[in-house]
Amino acid sequence: MGRTVSAPDAIASPSGDGCVVWHRRQLRTADHLAVARATREYDVACPLFVFDPAFYDDGLACDSRIRFLHECLADLQRAYDRHGTTLVFAHDDPLSTLEAFVAAGWDVVATADPTGRYGLHRDEAAATLGVDFVADDGIKRDGDSREGWSDHAEAYLTDETHSPDASAFGDHGVSSDVTIDAIEAEYDVSPSKSRVPTGGREAALDRLEAFVADISTYPESISAPSKAESKTSRLSPSLRFGCLSVRELFQYVDDHADDGRARELFVSRLYWNRHYTQKLEDWPGWMDHAVNPVFRGFNRSRHDPALVDAWKRGQTGFPMVDASMRCLRATGWLNFRMRAMCASFFSDILHQPWRIGADYFYYHLVDADPAINYTQWQQQAGVTGVNAMRIYNPRKQVRDNDPDGTFVHEWVPELRPVPPEYLDRPERLPLHLQTEFGVDVGTDYPYPIVDYEAQREETTDRHRALDDRAHEALSDPEIRRRASLSRRRRRRRSTDDSSTPGDQTDLSEFG
């Protein structure tokens, strides 16, 4: 599709040593090494964001995530205004824009952000233009992330933050007629999701303060989706777009949270955030290929578009799955336990290829982070060959995490007349009660589209048959390094989804 593109007006050579700060994902000025370096080492700093047509046309970001991004950019604009300079926008292939700046005598600095697919190729090409990618994020890039990783991450989280010299941006003299409103009109950005947090640093700081003030309720609110919506931090979109750094969040919670148990539980999630980001840095293939080669193509021959469509629409006959999928589509958010359950159901019960489900989540999630989304989908689909394989029981999840039916009743309105004690298996509702409640199972709400017990047993048998080959593949040090998600004690193989927050090897309880 052809798009109108616009680069900044004729780019003059900088007055003195000039540096472009190319913003991509880290949309803030505080604790931003590239911004700090540009203001410390150069006479003039020119902040730049390039609206990339490839991002808008690739179909992997819903309009609500795009609107959140634009709100983050508007907030970043205001931050630079306060610093006495202007954030420059371009609408073009980023490499063309950067090449024009380099040709005019500007250096370019950007943060090194682990990514894959298009973003990885873009950054590799930018490096050949001379873009200096600087790293200060707790991620090891020395080729041996397993050695001393915890100490490395700890040092990052506890180190001093970077502050730009507010008076050192200078006058970059670059102007552009590209605006956020024009981009929204160009791509017809029309968000449809509700309850989406406001993008930008100021809104994120407000949410952080409110969350920490009430953090004592956090540990008991992680797993239940209705509680998690209001009692977890809901800062994941802000971290994904870099409105706050992980270090800033760590230090604020560590300094201000009074409840020690809640503080430690939340802080552990920040370590996991860095851990899974490290996994994507180690191997960008997480987004496209099963990390254990034995599982490449697993379930491919079983692809059934009708089952996939029922899962996407929340019409599987399993109320907790259906409520979760409808919530995802309507709000762009799910707590991590429900994400894990839906991923497990898709792969282990419907026997569908994990990439299809992972890409669907990535499209709808406002906080879609490639490192967390794709590594977790592989973990829940059981294609890593390490750690215990967990198959979630969606009926048990109703009983454990929605015992009063609040979540199911909200998102599956056809079941609102049904009392909570029947919501784990509405297909077993006696006919006289269906008549009494005015709910016809099979007409108003579907029967289960698969036999859960039979599908679970088949998945367990298929994985067991591949166990020896999967472990043999892990004898390759490179595959083992990619696949191993934790040095913590391995748990026994299990199809029981009971767990406690202290024994995690995945993000299923994270909020």
C-alpha cells in the first residue's frame, strides 16, 4: 500500500558537534543513556522519532496499542518542550531518515533494545550507517548470559539513574510538518478497546504512586482476573514503551512500598522481565521458531481454522477461556495467569500451532512485549523441552480464581443467570435448571468444542513420546542455553496447574 511519507525539512549541518537521539521504544528523557550521552558529549542534541510505515502496515498492532504509543509520544513531546527543545517527527523508512542526518554531519545514538523480525533487521542496517546503540538495561551482550547474570541484573537495578542536562540540548534547528494527528488520520487509527490506560510518563507515574500506596493487596490479587485488573500495577504497557525504565520502577517500589512481602513479590517480577528480555537478546528466533528443534512443526498438521476461530471469539464452551478471550479482545489486557491458561488451552487442548495464538495475542495486547509474549507462549505450549509442562484446567480456574462468577458473568453475559457453582461446567446444568435460568446450553452458549480430558491425555502422551528426543536436542550447548529459562530447581512433570507464587518457573502468576 502506498503511503504519504514526509522527512524533516532540509537537514542542515549541526552548529558544532551534533547528535540525533533516535527514539524507538524508550519513550522518556529520564534514565535514558542515549539522551544523557547526547547532552553530555555533544554541543547540540536533536531528539527524533520516525513513524515507520512498515509498523503501521504489518497488521501486528491493534489500533488501541497504536493510540497508546501516540499518547506516549505526545507526553515525550511535552517533556522535550520543558527541556527547551523540540522532538522532531518523520514519517518514512527510518533508514532513509537516518541516512539523511548522517549525510548532513550528525552522529546518531539510540538505545539497544532486544527485538526480532523486522526490528532486528532494521537495527542491523542502522548500525552499518554508523548508529551507536548504547546499552544500559541489565541485559548481557557478551555472548554468555548465563555467567553472572543475576549479579549483572542486580547491578543495573540498583545503580544510579541517568539524568539529562536540561540546559545542554542546544538549538538543533530541524523542523518538520509531521504531527501525531496527521499520522492518526493517515492510518485511520480508530481504537475500539475500553479500559486502556493512558499512555505517557506522567500517567505512568500517577499509576505507580497509586499502586504502591495500596500494594499490600497485591499478593492476593495476582491470579484472579477481576481483582488483578484493579489491584495489580497495570504498568506493563508503560514498561513496554519505555515511559518508565525497569530500574526506575524497581527503585521506587523498593524505596516506597511498606509491605515487605508485596514488595518482594512485585520486585521478583521485574527480574523476570529482565530475564525474558535476555532470552530474546540471546536468540531472536523465539518469535518464529520452537526453541527446541524437536517441536518445530508441532501441531502444524492439526491446524483447524474452526477451532482457532472459536477460541478467538470466546465460543469454546469453557467459560473461563471464553471470558478471558473476550476480555482480551475488548480491553487489550489479561492478567498473566489467564494468558497462560488461554495459551495452554490453545496448544495443549485444541492442539493448534502455537505461533497462530501467539501472534493473535501480540496483535490485541496493548502491552505486547515480544520477549515476554513469545517466550511464554513457547513455555505454555511445551515446546521448550525444559521445566515442567503445565496444562491448565480451565474448569479448575473458574473454581479457584472466579468462585463468585464475577469475571465470567461480566464477559459471558449469556451465562449471567447461571449461579457461580455451575459456571465451571455449564454443559452439565440439568434441563430443569436451564429452563429456570432461561439458558439453553447448546443454543445460548455452546457445548465444549472438545473433550478436555481426552485432549489433555493425548497431549501428555505425545510429549512423553518426544521426551527422549527433546532432551537429546538439549545436549547441544547452544540449544540448551537458548531454551533454559531458569536455573531454579526443576519441578516434576505435571498436568496439575496448582502452584504458589514462590515456586515459579514461568510468568503465569505475574501481574
